[in-house]
Amino acid sequence: MFGELSLIDLFLASPTMVVLLVCSIITVGFALERTFYFRATRQNVGRFMKELGPLVNANNAKGALEYCRKGKGAVARVMAQAVTNMHRSREDLQQRINTAIEVEQVEMERHLSLLGTMSNIAPLLGLFGTVVGIIRAFADIARTGSGGSSVVAMGVSEALMTTAAGIIVAVIATVFFNTFVRQIRCRVVDMEDAREEFFILRANLLRKVAPAQETAAKAPASRKPAKTNMDLEPVLADILK
């Protein structure tokens, strides 16, 4: 109850309140959906890269890929793309990793524009309802020819309820929107740091591969080179079959 006005009467008297109610349901619904998403995909990036590093250094591409696929976060999916394409040139690999990061960013930003829209239009809808309510109140006074301060105050208070409702919806949407933007920014930084760390791991591995390949090339033609398990491309080819 608001004075002598119940919520049901308020919704019946102001169609704008119905619109704001729908906006509030949409805002809370998508805010909860994004909250559950970010909690479900939360990941300890430092520990993940610490455990992935030895697998890459040991040229265990299959084990590294399986480990990445077990991960539930964005970094795990990006590193899965990195391990799959680690035999390619640095430029090609970097392009593929950057694409994977962009795909993850788009997924994280899903429904975020809707929350931003709600934070902008909810106060305007509330103000619109207030203006319409005041116009209606003064129109009723002019039509009946009677009205004192109490009548005017009642009409204005009823009209201002839409502004209050719009502000509440906007505050909820803005808080969640800014929180999610911060989360996305931190996760993108984590993915970029993981990308640079992976390039360091790959460079160390290539430095180990080069001497083994040179030794195999200098071996006599009659002697079959020993398998060093340091050639990346055949290993990855077997994985991707």
C-alpha cells in the first residue's frame, strides 16, 4: 500500500508501470543468467597455465590438448586452440588465438547490451509515466471543477511512483552491467596473458626441437634416425584425425 493506493490500483491506473514491471523482470532475469554464467566459468588462470606448461615443454601435445578440453573457462578453450595450431607459423598462430579470444569475448558480452539499454531507458519510462500521470490529474481536476491541495498532492504522488520505479530498475541494471563489464575486462586480460605465456612455452620447445632435427638430418642415410618425439606437426596430425 502507498497511502490510499494499492499496487494493483497503481498498475491499473498507469500502463507505464506495467511496462516497467516487464523491464524489471527482464533485467533481473538476464542479470541472474550472466551471474550464473560467470560463476560456472570461473577459472584459476595461474594454476591452469602452471599445469599446462610442463605438458607443452615435454612436447606432449595430446596430453596438453586433453587437459585444455577438461577446463571449463575461457582460457582453457583459447589454449585448446593454441595447442591445436602450435605447429603453424607465429603469425598464423597469433591470428587464430586472437580470433578465439574475440569469440570468447562475444560470448561473455551476451545480453550485456540489453542490461545497458535497461539502465538508460528505465528512468525515461518512469519520467514519461510521471508526466502522463500529472497531465491526467490536472485534466481530472479541470473536468470536475473541484480540487484542493490534497487532491493535487494525491495525483502528483501517484504519478511520481513511476519515476521511482524507473530509477530502481535503472540502478539494478547499471550495477550488474558495470560488474559484468569489469569481469569481462579482467578475463580478456587473463586470456591475453595466457597467450603471451604460451608463445614463450612454444619458443622454448622450438629451441629444443631444432638441435634434435639437425642431428637427425646429419645421420647417415643408411641409418634410420631415432624417434625423438620432438616434431610437433606429426603429433598434432595424429591428434586431429
